[in-house]
Amino acid sequence: MIPVPGFEGRRIAVFGLGRSGLTAARALKAGGALPVLWDDSVSSRMQAETEGFDVEDLTAADWPGFAALVLSPGAPLTHPKPHWTVDKARQAGVEVIGDIELFARAIAALPEAGRPKIVAITGTNGKSTTTALIGWVLKQAGMTVHVGGNIGIGVLALPAPAPGAVYVIEVSSYQLDLTTSFAPDVAILTNISPDHLDRHGGMPGYVAAKMRIFQSQGPAATALVGIDDTFGINIAETLTDRGDRLTLVTTGKHHHWDEWRAGFEKTGAVTAVDGVLASRGEYVCDLSGARSLPGRHNAQNAAFAYAAARALGVSGEAAVGGLLTFPGLAHRMEHVATLGRVRFINDSKATNADAARQALSSYDRSYWIAGGRAKAGGIDDLEDLFPRVAEAFLIGEAAGPFAARLGDVPHRICGDMASAVKAAAGAAAATGRDEVVLLSPAAASFDQYPDFEARGEAFRAAVLALGATPAGGS
């Protein structure tokens, strides 16, 4: 745990008692604060009470008596409308912050010589794989590394700071909206495409939230920006005053790449074009050797990991060694099992169309399991990849709308995961060829599962129930 100082003896309102909320309360209490907790869920309040926390109905609380409101990232700060706790805090002149801001203040309170390094990663897609990959590369290079935030362990539940350690933190747009002083030593923006627009009031608000990862960085900090989309290019242009502390990352996807290539490769850029990783135009490695990093999107993740490791002083040779041995991330292009000549790929983390595009683009053909609770636009943007779909097997609330959008593409409405897996496995095996059954839902999980992890585990269980051999098994 990372104790949070600065609020000793003061009452702090904490709303939302999920993973980040309870962790924040524990860290505040360890730092000497007096957290006051509330959640709409009775069971969550009961859990807090069993841990000895002060649970108080915040609708009737003395708000001017609070030093801060620590808000769950799941509660809206601004849109569609502010959460009622936010209104009460603002009326009382109480600052509204989140767990990442508490983490930032805990680190800033340390003597400068004793502060660990912080690598922070955000973006619409790829941030979890990039986070896990950077953590792996740094660990293989012999560093003491703690990985968490929006991936795995809540940031304040990570081990206490120690000199020489590195925190590799995934941060969401919701978390960034609740920061004021978060200043990572290496800040990474992977990419931006429309997502969570209802929570940010539209695309400008979403982009502004992502940009907050750079807002408090000092002059010695490094900014890494992906420029495979127009939003990234525009953000990079606003950061040009960073000089050589700004590194641009591309896979050559943007339509201006051919025009830029000659001059761009001589700048402080890291490129991953056609499977070749290069830095400042100099060859680094062939990414085809990184078996857990297939596809253009993973080439981008590798480029970010290489650039981040180099920014922290890791040698090029050690960074490449880490990339080539990365075992992969659960629920993201994860090879879970094989049955005969059919491979089963778990990409449950693809909760929107842009994320599913990365997976569909990685295979010439696949038996695609998709569906769930659809995001705005559904699978409209994937039409150019429909020819790669041998057959689609549709689940959840989106099954009907996805079927209508697929049109003449072969598809079946299966409803639930077990039925979809069984039908897809049978269709793939019937060809007698090497085939891929791909779970890449292009939709949220909340219609049938509490989160994408549970959905991915349901896929794994259904695959293994067919008698498939787990990846790495015999």
C-alpha cells in the first residue's frame, strides 16, 4: 500500500467503493486522514463497515467540513451531468480528485532523491498491452517494477515507494479528469478514436481528458505520442516545445506517412513499419520474432515499450530482449488453446469496433465471435474487414443489430458464449484447414458479464470444455 499524506486529521469524503475507492480509503487512513465513505450499494457499505471505516450518508453530510472528495472514476464528473456528490463538493468549495491524484501527491511528498520513476500510459486502445509490455521489458532489464492503475491492481494498493523503483501505470480518461498534479516521468498517449463520448460531452472533451497526462510534466520528463491518427498528430504539434523530450511513434498507418518518411525518420521518432522497429531511422529489430505481438497494433505497442525503456536508461539490446520474450496479455489477442487445426484467440478486451479492428486485421480469415452491449456506431466501421470473416457467431444484446449490419456475411445468432464457441469450433474444424476462432466482441460486456475479464474467462472455459489443448500444454 502507498500511504497518502497531506490530509492528517482531516475528513475526506470517498464516494464509490469499488476497487479504487476502497483502496483510496485505506491509503488515506494509512496517511492519517479520516475518510468518510459512501456507496449506493448496501453490500459495498457493509464491506467498508467491516473494515472499520466511517460510513456516512453523504447526502446529509457537512460538506464544508471535508478537505476533498475522492470520486470513483465510474461516477460522472461533468457529463451527462455531474454526480450529485460533485455538485455538493463544488457548492462547498471542496476539491474533487481521484486515486491517481492521491498517488501523485504521495510521490511528490517524498524527498526528491527517494522518488521512484513513473511511466503512465493512456489511449483509446492498446494501453493495457503497452502497460504490461513496458512492465515486462523493465523487469527483464533488472529493474524493480510495479504495474497497476486501470489494469490489475489499483495504483494505491501497489507496494510503497522505494528509490530506484518504477511504477508503470495505466490511466483512463475518467481517472485523468480527476487529476491536477499527476506528473509522470514518461507519459504515453497510444492513440485516440471516439469512445466514452457520453462521459466527456463529445470528442473535444475526450481528447482534452487524454491530454491531461502531459499537463504537469516537468522539463526533464518525456512525452511519447502515437501519430497514426489525426488527433495524435494535433496533440504532438501542441507539444513541440518539449524538444528532444518529445518522441513520436508510428506504424506508418497515417495517410501522410509516405510524404513524411524521409524527414520523419531522422527526428526523435520510433517507427514500427512493416514489422521492422527503428529509432531515428536506425534498424532496431524485426518484430516477427515477438510471437506474442502479432499485427500492426502490437507493433505500435512494441515501439512505445522500446521508447519508454530507452527513456529510463535501459540499453537497446536489453529492451529488444524484453520485447521478444513478452508472453502476452490475458484477454488481448491471447492464444488460449488449440483443437486439431483450430486455434482459439481470446480478445475479450476489444470492447469497441476500433479495438476489434486490430484483431480482425491480424488474420486473413477468422470465425468471429462478436456482440455484447454495443457502443455508438456498432460495427459500422469494420465493413472493410467483413471479407476476412469466414462466419460470425453473435452473442448478447448486439446480436440482432450486428446481424443486420453484417448483411450477406455468413453469420448465426447464438445468444450465449458456450453456444457460440461450440458452433464456431465446429464450423472451423469442418474446413480441414488451419483456422482461427476469434473472440473480439466489438462491444461492452455488461449485458452478460461484470467485465471483459469475466467474458474472456467464459470463452476460455467453453473452449476447454470442447477438449481443446491449452496453449503451452501438451
